[in-house]
Amino acid sequence: MQGSTGKRAPAPKILDLIRLLPTLWRQPPLALVAAREKYGDIIRLDVGNRLVVHMITRPDYIKQVLQDNHRNYVKMSLYHNHLFKDVLGNGLLTSEGELWVRQRRLIQPVFRHQRLVPLVSVVTEETEALLERWEGYYRRGEPFDLAEEMIELTRKINGRILFGDDIIGDVVDRARRSFSKGSRFIFLTGGLIPSPQRRLFRQQKQILIRTVWSVIRERVENPTDSDDMLNALLHARDRKTGEGMSLEQLRDELLTLVFAGFETTEKALTWSWYLLSQNPGHFDRLARELAGVLAGRLPTFADLPNLGFARRVAREALRLYPPAWVMGRRALEDDELGGYHIPRGSFIVINHFGMHRHPEYWRDPERFDPDRFLPERVASRPRFAYSPFGGGPRLCVGNDLALMEMQLILSTIAQKYRVCVLPGFPVELEPEITLKPRYGLRVTLEAAPRAPEFTPRRPLEV
Ligand code: HEM
């Protein structure tokens, strides 16, 4: 590093840390917001003599780490090595260096805009099936857990997108529950300490890996012409070398897409419904947009640009409750952020949750206001004030798919029902690997305002 001032970033006092502990334990994202308010946009934490952590909550710092000087910041961290990599192997989310460059080149085209078109009917068909199930809840006025419903819906959609059908749904569900059950302990110990949770976690992980293997083998032995991602990845060839990926690599990529694809989207949808239930005026506006554009039919790909408010609702939900609420990196060499010295080896915590509520960049940050995402308002903010999908070269490869999925699901359901969270139902932040409502979300359904007769029919393909 040239010309470093060597200035150390502000560090919290021990007493403040102790005061923060209960919040840090119970609702860590709120503790990170409080820490930023007290100490500023960069905070240094020395853990013993050897481990230095910097938490950053400022667009230009985040830009430097994720984009401008991204080569200096790798993903390698305790969690990566012992948790994510343990399950996902060397898939796109966890790999680094040459392997990552090659795989990104192979995988990115599978998510191209044009390839999303046939996925629209997968999303709307599954959402229609969900609405049929919900009919009973509606008629009986029966409360149910919306978080579980969003998990099942997005898991089925993801299964169809990846494998042509929800063939490994049960295995994924069991694995998800075991990861989720032990995640707090495993997370805090970096997966290093033996425990019943870790044993269960490992057991389910093995079953999941074996299942994905058997799906790949079956497809190799009995090829199909399905346009799912398994086929697309199996036949993907590097435009530079003409080479494809090994079957081991394909397995890791599929495991990655299984989890990266639905764990995140289902949480974002659950939070979207929560926010709409708390802001009935915004729900009414959404319902008006849907009545005007769709008049009771299912959305198509061609409708998406006309469903601007639905998309802004999704983006605003991702601001207030980013599923990836923090993100980690490690500095390979010394660097400087905002005049503060970042020593080589330092861990960087990107505080997305705090960034998305930073009052310097978001007026009245706690307020749900989808119009923050009108183009002129987006243009008035620094790009990295909002990064629910990360940024720079490692920007989420599925971001267009995720936003499209959210827009379609919100638009299909909100034409029929208004979701109402049970009065007094506790909603607290539970950060597992992604951010979820701790007790789920118990809701009842009401008919959406001015809901026209819903006429399920196949969407027009474009
Ligand atoms: C609302 C939904 C989603 C959110 C909030 C989200 C968030 C993110 C974030 C923050 C990253 C960057 C991680 C980092 O740099 O450390 C990421 C990467 C990634 N996401 Fe997503 N994601 C979502 C949906 C999806 C979907 C639908 C897929 C695919 C089916 C997907 C696949 C991936 C992959 C493969 C990466 C690794 C990219 C790379 O490093 O090259 N994600 N996602």
C-alpha cells in the first residue's frame, strides 16, 4: 500500500460491546445498525492478537472492496471454509481465482435475459397451484404460516428450473431444515466443534450430495432434450477453450444453485408480504396496477415492464430485509479505506442491513416506500448504497431471475388475495445464513380489493 496514513479505524469500547451483546445475540442486524450509529461507517474489532475485523457501511468503501480493488478481497473466511464450502464444494458462490473465472464464463449465459422467457410459465403455474391450495385457507378463514408456503413455492419453482421437476424437493427440504436447526451454533463455531446439530447437518449434507449425483448420472445415461439448467450446464462449453465442466464440478454448481436460488428468494418474498400487510395503501396501489395491466389474467414476460410498482415493491423489500444481510471478504494485502489502514489478512464485514438503512442515503429509512426505486431516485444515489445482490464481478448471477420471480409471484397472488399478518404476531429478525422472520409469518387471507374474476389460463408466450 502506498502512502498509507496507518490510521486505525474507530474501535468500540469494551463496555459498549458488552451493552450490545444481548441485541447481538438476539437480533444481530440491529446491533450492527447501533454500532454504526455510534462509531461510524467503518469499525475495527481486534479479536485477540491475530484477528482483525472491519465492518463497513459506506457506498464507496463497499465499492472499493467489491469492485475497484476486488482482486485484493477474497471470500476465504472461517465460514466459507468450514460451512459453505463444506456443503457447496467449489461451486460458483465459493470458488476463487481461475476456477471461478472459468465457471462464471460457463454459467452466466445460462441466466441470459432470453433464457428467462420460458421460465415465466414455470413460476406462474406453480403460483396458480399454490392459490388453489390457499382457497381452503381463505374459505375457512384459517391462519397459516406464509413463510413455509413461500419456501415450498420457491423450492418447487427452483426444482423445475434446475432439473425439469421438483425431483429432489424432499431431500432439499430435510437438508434445509437440518442446516437451519443447527445454523446458529454451527455459524458461531464456524462448524469446527462437534455437536448433534453438526452430525445431523453432515448426515443430511451427504444424502443431498448423493441425491444430486444420482440425478446427474441418470441424466448422463438417459439424455433428455429438456430445457432445464441441468441440461444447459451439462452442455455448456467455454467460448474460449470449447471445454465443458467435469461432472464433479457440475455437482457443486447444482448444489450451489439449489441453495443460492431458493433460500434467498423465499425470504425476500416473505418479507415483501409482511411489508405489504403493514402498508395497506401500498397494497391497494399494487392491486390497482395489476387490475389495469392484467385484468385478472396471469402475467407474461411481455407484461413485466408494465408491472413497475410490483418490481419496486420487490426491490424495496430487498432494501429493508436483504436476505444476505452481511457479506464477508478477507484482504490479501494491505489497503486503505477512507484513509483507514486495512491490514493484510483483515476480515471485512459488509453491513448490507445497516447500509440499506443509513440515513445519509435513505431519507426516513425505516419507511416502506417502493418509489425509492423510481429511475430518477435510483440515479440520485451512489450505486453501492444498495446491493442486496452484491456487486462487482461477483454480482449474483441469478439477480434478474430472482427479481422476475418475485415480480411474477407478487403479481399473481396480489390479484386474488390481500395477506394479513395476525394481529399481535411477533415479527423478529432471525439471521441464519439468510435473514428470516424468527417465528415465521402467520397470516390470514382477505379478497384483494376490486379483484376481478381470476381466470387461470396459460400465459401468452413471447
Ligand atoms: C432475492 C434473491 C437473491 C438474493 C438476495 C441473492 C443474493 C446474492 C448475493 C448477495 C450474492 C453475492 C455473494 C458474495 O459476493 O459474497 C449472490 C451470489 C450468487 N447468487 Fe444470488 N441471490 C438471490 C437469488 C439467486 C438465484 C435465484 C440464483 C440462481 C438460481 C442465485 C445464484 C447465485 C450464485 C451462483 C452466486 C455466486 C456468484 C459468483 O460469485 O460468481 N442467486 N447472491
